[in-house]
Amino acid sequence: MSRRIPWLLAVGVAVLLTALPVAPAVAEVIETPGSISGTVTLRDGDFVGGAANAAVSLWSWNESSSDWTAAGLGAQTDAAGNYTFPTVPPGDYTLQFAVAGAPLTFLGGATDPAKAVHLDVALDAVLTGVDVTVDAYGSISASVVYQESPGGPQIPLDHGEVSFWKLDAPAGLYRPVLEGAVSVVNGAFSTPSLEAGTYGIQVLADPQSGIGSEYYVDARYWVDGIDVVVEPGEAVDLGTLVLEPRYFDVGRIAGANRFETAVEISRFIATDGERAPVVYITNAFNFPDALAAGPAAIRRGGVILSTDPTALPDVVAQRLQELDPVRVVILGDGNSVSPAVESTIRSLVPAAEVARLGAGDRYSTAELIVRDTFATTGATLALIATGRNYPDALAAGPAAGLYDVPVILVDGRGALDDRTRALLQDLGVTEAVIIGGTPSVGNQVEDDLIGELGSGAVTRLAGGDRYETASLINEYFFAESDYAFITTGTNFADALTGGPLAGALGAPLFLSPQACLPPRVIDDMLHQQVAGVWLFGGTPSLAPAVEELVSC
């Protein structure tokens, strides 16, 4: 039943309603999406043209995960390689292209969305000509045979593998690819799905087979190898690669004394006429101050020269002038390297920055060296070694250099001290490798490191003696290496100044008794595919039998 309102009352209500203020109309804002279109071009051998039926996906910045992720929008190219995204909400984007027979690539050719070309899509933006050229996969193949003597029969290799390194031209580095090695099967190998580019190639036989490895082509060392260029879609046939019997090239770097040996080693790091970025000067007769200097010299591309604590030897003074270093770092306080030696150094290289890193004890000095080298970049891994003796820390130096991490010295007895805890925290260390057994670095230090970093983040490498520990370091940190270095395990001088050369070449440093070589060293060098062996020091340090690789 309807309710009737008196006429006068109805008029009053109407007047009241007309007297009330009227809210202004709110305009509706509509965000008009943008669009993206372009062409995908495929290079595949002689063919250069549109990539038909390629999948194109849109990636956007994800604020919640702080990462680039797929945005859920996809398109497909037509027969001419054209694609379009007709409606793209405003935002930051990149594109991923999936072309049959070619690697996944992002806009600009990057394989990482963070390094790709990014697009800022605004309201009503019409982005055309967002093009990309994709190179088809190529391949490399070859036959591999073993020939024991010149003119002898060529036997197909039945066990072997091939490693590949691709040149990263902007960085000037070769990076390993294919997630390991390709197997040699029935005397041949082939690499499908190989990106176009420039490659270094190494063929390796079973290390126990007596068959040597080689870089393409017929080169024993990386520096002598020839690069292989793979064009887009090209199948490169290298023909027949001939492997020969395994043997070692053995040499010795030595002077008449430890000063001359250090100078001779430095000539391999900085060749004649080459300026050294940094030279570290250390006491030739006392090891503690320089134990942490090896990784520093490796990182800086420098050398270590030794001195008499009270007078700079003439051979060292001459070499210092030849090196004309940008910086000289004197290790230890005035008792280790006297003010008179510092004064001589300043007069010999007046243009160099001369700094002294020395504190009250060996641990404080080592900390100064580590902070001077790694403070600005930090290090997630650290090698922990005793500062009470030299073999473990010096054997670890090249490994630390290879991974660009410090060797941190500890007393090893009792608990981990607050200074070391602070150093680990300041560097951002999340993983530690203890070098040496419990007589060198005790269980309490290990327990404290586990408390700091977690049980899965602490590893100990400890052998029955210093020689076995050095081998364990090399097995843990080094894979294949063209070179290996051997130094006496009963003196520190040659290992100290030789460590930077081993580190510069990414090569392991083995310790040996004076008279003969530990059998394990031969085994390790075989497995690491070593071709060249260098000894540090003269025959008083390492006998001729060591140079002949005679095992104990």
C-alpha cells in the first residue's frame, strides 16, 4: 500500500532538497595502456630474416621480490618475425625472446633480465621498432685420436672430455660454458647448442692413461692455444685432434740466495719494462709479518721482495727501481724492516706511495694487511690458518688468491678472539675454511667459527703433515691447471715470495721435502692435468731428484 504525502509537506521537502549544496561531479580517470611492437630477426648461417613462430614474453620489475619476473603477457611472431603487445599497462619492462634453435635472449642480447634493455611504458605510449636479432646455435665437432710416436698408428680415444671457454669480450675474460665438459665417445665429440662466439678448447684424456691433454690445436698451454670462432648456426668441424703421451715440462726459478730468488720470481710476474702496481717488502729472515701478504699481492697484481731487516740488498734495490712501483708496502714495524730500509726505498722510488703496515704483533699486522686489501669489497669466504708457523698459511696463499679471499691468521690456541670476530663480521664472511689440524688451529676456534657462521659453513682441511695438508688445499680449491709450483716445506722464504706467481697463474703450490717428492703430489698433478712444473729455490732447498720428480 502506497503512502500519500500531503501536498504542502511535499512542496516543503522539494524546496529543502533544492537548497542543499550539490556535490560536484567526479571525472573518472582511465589509464590508457600502451603498446609494444617490433621484429625478431634470426641469423642462421647464410639465412638472415624474420624468426617465424618465436615466443615473446613480457617481463616486469617485481617490487615485492625486488627482481625481474615474467609479467604473464605473451605474443608470437608472424611469418615475417613481427610481434605486438597491443595493451601494456604503464610500467618498466623488458622482453624475452624464445626462438627455435637459438638461445633464450632478452632485449639487447642479454641472458639476464637485469642486464637487458628496459622499456618505460607510459600512458598511451606506442613503442614501435623494439627489435632484436638472435643468433642461432652453432656446434663444434672433431675426431680425437692418440698417437704414441710420430708416424705411429692413430688410435681413437675411448675415454676423454672436452672443456670450452667462451670469450666475454667486454670483460676481456674467458668463461667456462656447457656446465662442465663434453664427453669424447668412440673417438669423437660434438657440441650441439653452442652459442655463436669465440672459444678456447681443451681436450683431456683420462689422467691415469698416460695420454697428455692439449689446447686447440696441439698446444700444451692456454697461452699457446688458438681460438675457435663459431658463427651463428655454423657447424665447425675441427678435423682430427691428435693427443700424444703425457709428460711434464720442469723448470726451476732460483737465485744464489733468497733475495735473488725473490727477484727472479718477480721477473715472471712483471716482465722487463712492466711497471708493478705494488711491491710488498718483507723481512727475509722472519715469516710472521708476511703470511697474509700473498693474497694481497695476488689481488693487486703485485710482487713480494724480501730484505735484510737493516739494509736493502743491492739486487733488491735494483729490481725495485726496475719495477718502478706505484705503491710500496713495507710489512711489519721498525724491528722487522728498519727505518733505514724505508728511507732507502723512498729515495729509490721517490714517485711511489710508500706505506707501512705493521702493528704490535703478527696478528695485528696480518689484520692490517687484510683490511688494506679487502675492506672496500669484503669477502664472503676466508681461509683461517695459524700464525705460529708458516707452512699452512703459505700453502693456502695461491688458493686464496684464486678465489680472491683473505688468509686470516689466528693463534689457534684457546678461543676465537674478539678482534678476529670483528674482522670476519666487517668483511661479511659467511664461510670459512680452516687450514691445518687441531695442533695448529684448535677445536675451540672451530667451534667458535661454527657459532659465528653455522655448522655447514665451516670446513677443515688437515693432513697428517704439512705436505699432505698442502695437497688437500690444492685438491679442494683447484681443478685443472696448466702449471704447478713446488717449494720446500722446511723454509718459508721461497714459498712467501713465490706464492704471488702461483696465484697469478691460478696454479697450486705444493710443499716438498728437500730430497724427494711426496707421491701424493705426483698423483695430484696428474689429476689436475698439469703440464708445466716449476720449482722455487736452488738445490739446497729442493734436490735434483725433486726436479726429476722422483717420489719418496
